[in-house]
Amino acid sequence: MSVGSENDRGRSELQFRKAVIATGSRPILPDIPGLSGTPFLTNESVFDLTSQPRELAVIGAGASGCELAQAFARLGTRVTLIESGAHVLPREDREAAAIVEASVRADGADVFLGTQVTAVRWAEGRFAVECGTRTTSADALLVATGRAPRVEDLGLEMAGVASSREGITVDDRLRTSNERIYAAGDVCSRYKFTHAADAMARIVVRNALFFGAARMSSLVIPWCTFTSPEVARVGAAGDEAAASGAEAITIPLSSVDRAVVDEATDGFVRVHHRKGRIVGATVVAPDAGDLISAIALVMRYGGSLADLSSAVFPYPTFSIALRQAGDVYRRSAVTPRLKTALRYYFQVFR
């Protein structure tokens, strides 16, 4: 198959039997008067800094915004974190978000919630970020308002590849509307994480080169926000899980010996389930990303809270919270009738 494309040098042609589009994503730039043309930073360009800002304003309190705001605050930068929503980390459990917000504030950052940026001005090496009647001044501005798939100027229509604002349209095997062309990563997925892109690339290789039938729907993809404490999630959680009728079991870190010893009790393990079958979880802990991986593995192979209860975890570690969640479920499964039967059994036979 051959596909032609237009560029500044004229027309070129690519010939292939199979191809994959993996152009990733780009930072979303909000339509704020005065922002364009200023030397603002994104989560890509911020790592090119060669000197530490004395004052940093951050627009957007999602994962990147919170991570970078807290990191710069701990380095001694005066940080102002501005979020239009009601709380930080809008995709996460509200209680988890509240813990992170408190931690970011404790590290010295100012956090303004429910605040809309109305204009940005740049003059004499400084930013003025206007939020209604409030103006924040800083010598650096970080825009962290999400990412969008890179689909512009690819000539997708010439190859018969359908796309939208959400990215390239793919089926469960990651084939585009042109069956010889696949897509992987941020350009076609709502999971905009490096590990998700890696998993999708593996599916594409199996399906495109080895006649495989691997499916995206078979994946269980966790993610982690690397604040302190970390916030990790997999599957349905928070309001989403509650709306689906799932029940929740929460283990506060204050009941985990390792957390008590480490003085890291601001957090929890919350597992959402339907009759013991795990449908999602949120973990707030120093190593939440590692803990969520164990839950994701159990979910991937159809496991349950009972499996967590019967697993052996090393003591004392934060992973004991996973077993505790399983134990809580098993105790809740003991019905009054079963209690009566057990009482009779011990009276008669033991």
C-alpha cells in the first residue's frame, strides 16, 4: 500500500504493508487572553529550565500541575497553583485529592480553587496572571491543563484513517478505519501514560506482524500521580464507582503498622467491589504506585477481595493494607444465619 502526503518540500510517498501511527500528544493550551506569545512553560519545556524560578504560577491542578507545583515548592520556589475546578486532581477520589491538596499547601504553595484565569500579561521578564479581581505575579508560568492527541497535518484523510478531537479512531485490536494501519499511545487512547502506550504498542506488534488477536479491552491499566503522598488508581473509583453500585472497603493507613512507624498515616487503601469482585481501587500512600500494581494484577485475572485476604504479604509493609481489605470483606460475608450455624457447630463439635 502507498500513501501520499503533502509537506513543505512537496509531495512524498510512503509504501508499506502495515503501519502504526504513534505521534503521541501535545499540551492543551487554554484560550486565555494574552497567553499566546509569552514564554510560558508546559510539562514538556519545564525540564529545559537551567535556573530555578523564584516565583512560579501554575495553571491547572491535575496530575502534572500538582506534581510540579509540589516539587518546585519543596525546592524553595514560591508557588501559586490555580485550578478552575472545586478541587485538585479532578479525576481522582475526592478524599484522595483533599490529602494531596493539604500536602501541597503544607509544602508552602498557595492553592486557589474555583478560580478562572481571565488574562495573562508579560512585561519586563515577569508574568501577571489575572484571576478576576486577584492578580498573581511570577517570573515563570507553567500551563498544565491537559494533553490532546497529535493528529494535525498528518494527512489522515488521504490514507482513509478516521479521527476526531479525541484522536484516531481504533477498534479493540487497535486497527484504524484503514485495516492496514494501526495506532498506539496518546494519539488514540484516553490513557495518556507511558506505560499504557507501551502496552498498546505490544498489542500492535502482535496483531500487525504475527496474526494475533490481542485486544485493548483485556488490559487493566493503573496510573499514579507522583505527589507526596502518591495517589494511584485503577478501574472505577470515587463517584464513578459509587454511581455503578459498587461497594467500597477503606483501610486507613493509621491501621497499618508500617505507616505508623514511618509517620505516614495520611492516606488510605480503598477497594471498590461487587460481591467481592474488584472493580477498582484508589491508594494514597508513599508508594501507592507499587500497591496499585498488585490490585491491577488481581483484577487482570479476575481475582477478588478473598484472594487478597488469602495472599501472604511481608510484614511490616504497606501491602498489609491489601490483606486487611480482603479480611474486612470476608468478615462482612458472614451472614447472621452463618453465624448461628457456626455457633452451633462449635457448641456441639468443639
